[in-house]
Amino acid sequence: MPRRTAADDGQPRLATIRDVAQHAGVSVATVSRILSGTYPSAPSTRAKVMRAVSELDYVANAHARGLAGVRPKSVAIVVNSVISPHYAHVAQGVQEEAAREGRLCIVGTTGGDPERELATIGLMRQEQAEAVILVGNIVADDAYRERMASIARALARAGSQLVLCGRPPLGPDVPAIGVEYDNTAGAHAITSHLLSAGHRRILFLGRRSGYTTPDSRIAGYRAALAAHRVPHDPGLEVDGTMERGEGYRMMRERLDRGPGPRDFTAVFASNDLIAAGVRDVLRERGLRIPDDVSLVGFDDLPPAADIDLTTVHVPHEELGRTAVRLALRGETPGAAQRVLLGTHIVVRDSVRRLRGV
């Protein structure tokens, strides 16, 4: 708690900048310049002021600073949700790098609503955030690209930088930074891992046409099948969202389709939450992983390690850190840039090599 000094009426009050100046034996203007870092000062003077700040436990009055036109420097991150492991880990990376750069981190959530995202970005612009980092799977149609291009230009005019984190780029003429990870290569690698173990009937769970993340992952899955000369069977692709409950539903419905042997030996869940739902159903049906069904996921987030899941590692926190670094240290503010981070397979104990392979 900030230290309180006695007011004229005997009631305690917070220490003020005048108290700091008097305690240090300098002017109020000197204290203000030292605390704002806007003017060089002698080391001995700065030491006296900072000692007074510490001894009085002085906290700058944010309201007064706002009235004076001085705001704390900040970066903003806008996500669908803060309880999803994916968004939480990216936000953690943003927070860590923002703190290293001496910036406040502001977090906003949208629930996946484009209009709410637009309103949240407007609020971040009012707060004069140096960077606005957007994270989340979206439908990258013409309306989205037009809306984002308009937002990027408005932010650039205000001296801010739009960063699209895990989203597709908007083009070279739009002042937005793109920081992505290689979904397609990761999906290609994990599918190839199953194919190399002898699996030819690989069930893909989590197809969602038009959405950037599942579209790029299923593209990698199909490319790996083609590279191994395995016929593509659309019947092995199942629509669903990226939630644990959806994984449970998709797997249960697939197993309930009717009598006869299963038409797959392995499952590629398009994220680890789906894989966890798949595992729940398989255990209920008495099917063992990997003895009866091999299972892989994507993201390498909870609960992947807990369920011993072979998956694709995504550098979520580095995604957030890179977004902040590029936004704050870019040589050309408002310039279009794109960075693609790599992914890699984490091999655990959920894939069985088929006999004869």
C-alpha cells in the first residue's frame, strides 16, 4: 500500500509529487522530469528523488497524468477467450515481452464475435496502445480482409501498429505485421509420422471449411497422403469445432455408425482438446491407445503431456513475444511484415507401428 501522510484534518492521505520534491530537496519540476524520463539529470539528483519515492512509497496519479496528456505506454492483445490454453499461452508471451519492454499489457476478449472485436480494437485505439495484437482463428473472406485493412490504416495514422498473430497476412500494401506458425507443415509432418508407422486409414477430426486454422491443417494432412501415394478418402474427414466436447461427439458418432469393423486405424485430431475427447470415448468403449487405435493431436498444450499424446508443438508463447518485438522495434512503423515460426513433432506413446512395417 502507498504510504499515507497526515492531512490538515488529521486524516491520512497518499504521498504526492510535492511530498517527494520536499523530501528530496528538489523542485516539483525536477521530480516530474526524472520520473517521466523526459530530461537528463545528475545521477546524485536522480538518486535522491528515487530514494524519496521509495521511502514515501509514492505512486504517480494516473488520472492527473491522463489529464496532462501523458499515458503509460502499452500494448494490447485481443483474443477470443482467456480460458483457452491456446490464447492463454500466446497472451503470456505478449505479457512477458511487454514487461521486458516496460509496457503495460491490456487484454480484451471477443468471444469470436467480429463486431465485438471491432469495438474492442476501437477501445484499444482510444487507450493509445502502441500495438494492437489480434489472435484467433477466423474466416478470411473479403469482408474480413477489407475490415482489417481499414483498421490497420486507422491504427497506423494514430501511431499504432496492427499485428495479426496466427492469422493470414493482408497483403503488402496494408500496414500490418503478420506472425504465424506453420500449420500446414506441422500437419504434414504428423500425418507422415502415422503413414511411416504403416497407417493408411487415418481419420481426421475437426474439419471446418472456411476457417484458417483447420483449413491449413487439413491441407497438410491431404498433402502428406498424396506424398505417400495414399488415396484421399473424404469419408475419413469429419466436421467439428476445436473443443473437447466436439472430439467426444465426433468419435462417438463415428463408432456408432453401424456394424462392421472400424474403417480407420489412426486418428488425427486437429488439436489436443479434440484428442482428449477422442480418448474419453475410446476408453469408454474398451479400446486402447495405441494398441487398438493410434492417436495424434496438434498444439502440444494441456492436456497433451498428461495423456501421453504424440502431437505437433506450436511455439505459442514465442508467437506472442515475437509479435511485441516486431511491433515495438520495427524499423519502419506501420510497415507490412510477415514472420513464419516453425513447428515440430513431440513423440510420446500414442502411436503404434503396424505389423509388417
